[in-house]
Amino acid sequence: MSDFSSDQEHLINGKKTLPELVEAYLDRIEKENPRINAFVSVDGKSARKAAEQIQKKLNNGTAGRLAGAVVGVKDVICQKGKITSCASNILRNFESVYDATVIDKLRSEDALFIGRLNMDEFAMGSSNENSIYGVVRNPHNPDKVPGGSSGGSAAAIAGQLCNLALGSDTGGSIRQPASYCGVVGLKPTYSRVSRHGLVAYASSFDCIGPVSNSVRSAAEMLGVIAGHDPNDNTSSTQEVSDYTTELENGRKMKVGVPEEYFGEGLDDEVRKIIEEQLAQLEKDQSFELVSIKIPHLKYSIATYYILATAEASSNLARFDGVRYGHRGDINEVRKELALEKEAIEENIKIADAAGKNKLVEQLSLTDSTLIRLYKKSRTEGFGKEVKRRIILGTYVLSAGYYDAYYAKAQKVRRLIKEDFDNAFSNVDVIVSPTAPTPAFDIGSNLDDPVQMYLNDIYTTSANLAGICGISVPAGTHSNGMPVGIQFMGDKFRESDILRAGYMIEQLNQ
């Protein structure tokens, strides 16, 4: 299995060189990406150049912490000079003019970037089927989804196309695809990693995090990208821990097991796999299992989709076809508007008095050319799922519905956060399945958005509460697909969830 930690060890021992490693990944991408569709663009020229430069540092002992990291970047994170399309037609040709803070931090420690990764459009989806670049396929079974929205990131790691990847997690978009693809995916505490350069979906939920083939590699990457950033006024000044040194801390962990996460809707085999893992670690004296309750958890999906879509509606208003991104044909707009006005004016000539007044009023309310241009640009630019969420978000923010939906959801969010605060006063981490089932068939949920949204039922609560979470492979379902186990930790307690995940990883080796 391709992994950053093992790749770096081979480089340090002189068993291979970084140019050789990069060439091997480029060859594998050329061979496997047509089947998986994880990468939307590959920059072999820049990767080869960076590999030569970093190899010189390796030779003279001046290389950074991430020398040997070959990183794929989710197409929602800005890289200067690269197309940052968010897998959307409205940004199909948009070239970023600056680097996201996480890109700067990774490059400063000698990580190199090999390409851009596929995703659900604007990070809205649970299956990576909503992309202008086409469906991403699960490397374990190309008829199955890889999860979303960071499906490209998870599939690239599982398919051994790179050894580290960046994803983003708004309601589970790192952890759920990590579970489906059998890799490690970590959502940091909100504000732990700078969002500067991350194209916003829902600003109070979005987090950038690592996807890898081992917990240690995720810890290494997190240690570099975490920390305060003056460009992001929500980023925390909390000191960054040394995550890798704490992995093998032998202290017994108190693990909360919420009954709400193991109830109706959970696949029986998924439940059995996770319970067996927990029982083994309890037997080994690594875990002390404690039954807990999170009373308001049942409202998490509804609360999440009200608040996240409201923020999406606001954030995506900037894509109007005027300043940047896709613009509808202005000549077509003018022609359509002229024909519409001409038809109304002709009807005015033959209408009776009452009808004439209505038509005159209709004519006065006809959209301006600019409004029509907005509509045309956004209609052509956004996909079906993005439009669905914009409409829902606009609805819950509208007059008469704001108090009934948005304001109430904010109150429930606070209650969910308090539930977790109470739980963490008694336990170190909270365990759950990452997803209710293994990866499902491509196309099976596309016409049922509610069922699609329920795939995030175990992950959205961490984003609502602003806490950290990790998904680690726990086993294999009888259908051959991976099953993930999730650990959630209190704010800035990434060390706890990494250590719990590391124990599961060691158990399964």
C-alpha cells in the first residue's frame, strides 16, 4: 500500500529517489485514472521539477518535514495559476491568482503537488456524482460510489495515485468517502486549519483536512497545515500539538458509545464489525467503553441541511456571471428580452382597458438586461444539486420562514453542541460508524435526495458542534467493500482521535 510515511522512509534510506517516486505515481495515474476518474488535471512538469529540487535537499539533509509527500489537491482549494473550478461549469475556466494557506504551509515543508482532484460540485454531495468532470468510481469496485464530496481525494489515496491528499469537510465530506474507500480521513476542529483559499460552501462548517493511507501520515500532514493564519479571522491561535509523538501514548482511553449512533438504519454487518473492534480493544485494556446519550442527535441532519444550505445560498450569490466565471451570452439575453417586450406591447394594442392595465404593469416588471444575465449565467453554470441547495437555503432565509426554520435550527445547533460538551466531560472520545452502510451503487440514490442526505447521518453532528473527527478502516463488508469507524473528539483534541484511530489501525494489521 502506498503511504507517505513508508515512502519517506524509503527516500531517507536511499532505497529510491523522489524523482523515481514521482515518476511511479505519474505512471500509475496514467494507467488507473481513466478507470477511477479521481484526478481532473495532472501537472507532471511541475511535480518533476519540484522532485528534483527537493531531492537535493534530501541529499544534503535540509529537507522539510513533508519531503516525499506527493499531494493531490481537492478542486475547491486555490492554487496559484491552476484552474480552481469546484467541479462546476460556472468556474470551469477560472484560474486562481493566489495559493491557499494550506498550500503555502505544505510547500514550505517540501510537499509537492501532483494534480487537482475531482469532487461534488461546490462540495455539495455524498457520492461524487455531481461533477462536470463525471462520476468518480470507487477503486475497490468501479460500480460503487467513492463517497463525497471529497470522493476524488479518497479514491486517489485508495487507488495509490498519490500518498497524501487534501479534502474539505462540511458535513462529513472527508470522513464518509474515507470510510467508503477504506482510507483515513480527518476533519479537524473548526478553526484549527485556515480556510483562506478554500472556496466557501458553508462558512461556519467548512474544514480542510488530510486524507491518507495511515493515521501517522494524517498526523504528519495535520501538524503542518494546522495553526493560526492572519488571513483567516476565524482561525485559532491555540498551540498546535505534536500529533505524531502522541500516537503511541499508552494511556487507557475512555470511549463514549452513544446509543443514538447504533440504532435503526445501521447495516447489521457494519454494526457487528465495529462492535467486534471495540470489544477487542476493551479486552486488551486499551479502551474503557462507556454508554452515553446525545439527546438532540436525531435533529442533526435536518439542522445541518437548513443551516448549510442557507449559508450556501449566501456564499454562492457572488457567482453572477459579471465579475468572473461563466457568463451567459448577452446577445441572447437582449434578443429574448426584446422579443418578450415586443409581444407584451402588441397585446396591449388589442387588449380591453382592464387587460391593458395588467399588461402595462407586467411590462414595467419585466426583468432588466442585467437581471436576465444573472439568471442565464447561473442557470447554465450551476448543476442540479447546487440549484436544489440554493433554493432550499433561500427559502429558509426568506421573510416568514426565517424564524420557523433558520433561527430554530441555530438554537438546535447550540443544543447539539451542549450535548457534546456534556459528553466530553466524562469521556475522551466518542465512537460511531462513519456511515450507515458501505458504498452504494452509482446512480442508486440520485433520484432520492433525502436518502442521499441520510448517508451523512453520523458525520454532520461533528460539524454542527465544531469538534474534530476521524474515520479509520475497521474491516470489510461481505460485499467486499470497506467499513469505517469514526472517532470524535472535543475541540482541539485531535491527538485523542488520532490515538484512538491508531489503536484500531494497529489492531487490524
